Amino acid sequence: MTSYTICVFTENTIGILNKITTIFTRRRINIDSLTVSETERKGISRFTIVIHHESREAVEKLVRQIRKVIEVLAVFGYLNDDIVYNEIAMFKISTPIGAKPLDIETINKVYKAWVVYWHLTYVIIQKTGTEEEIFEFFDYIKPHEILEFVRSGRVAVSKSPQTLVDYLPEAEWEYYQ
């Protein structure tokens, strides 16, 4: 199955998340990752949705359906090569007295992960990267007893030179200050 990232720009209104996810539910398409945040423009939200599907045609049909939602300003479907993307993960790792110490140099230099919190019996490590990079680090750190693990959804930016403003309707859009 091919991985697709769908970026949806909407007016920031109550209920828009439900309207968008219902379209996926009706088409029986599972959402693997969903990240929502405000954009650089006031009142505009960006949904970054990752799905896996066999049919590009079905994904294009899904994108056309999302465009029909009144509050949607723009929708784009991307393959991984069309975007720059990352995720963030946090690992709570057990560090009991007498256990094999963590190799912080390897964690920092090889895996580009960072200890963001120290406690007597555990540390919290932050790792950013692709899903593959995060799970590669997961496999490395697993012998040290992972107490908790959480991973964000994907954040992505198109490699295209166009910006959000190129697709917005004619209007004066305010920036955040």
C-alpha cells in the first residue's frame, strides 16, 4: 500500500474535524495519523492526515469529496517524495540503580535523540524524525525497558514553491503577531 499525506486548510470552526473524518469513515479509509494546528494566518487551520491505500484514484476521489465541505479552503494530496515531514516521539526509559547505563553519546550522535528530563529512576528522551527513524530508535532503546512511549502525528510541508496564500480566496488575511 502507498502512503499518502493529505493537507486540508479550513476555516477554524467548531465541528470541522467531525465533517472531515466522517468522509474517511464513509469510504472505510483508516486514518493512520492526524495532526491539526493553526497556520500562519489567523482563523485558518491545517489538517495533516496520513493514510495508506492501494488506489491513487480512490485517494483523488477522497480529496475531491473533502473539497466540497464549505469550510474547506484548499486540499492537497501528496506522496512522501513531494513533502518534507517529521514526527516527534517521547520515550520514558527506566534507569534503575545498578542497571546498564544509557549510552547518551550514541543516543545523541547516532540517533539524534535528546534527554529532555532526568529523574532518579527514569529519563524522558525526545526523538524527531520519520516513522522509520523513530521505530529504529525504539528497537535500539527497547532493552532498557520502555515505561511509556508516545508518538505525534506527522507534520509536513510541501516542496512546491507555492504557499498557502496562493490558494486562499482573495481577502486580507492577518498574520499572528
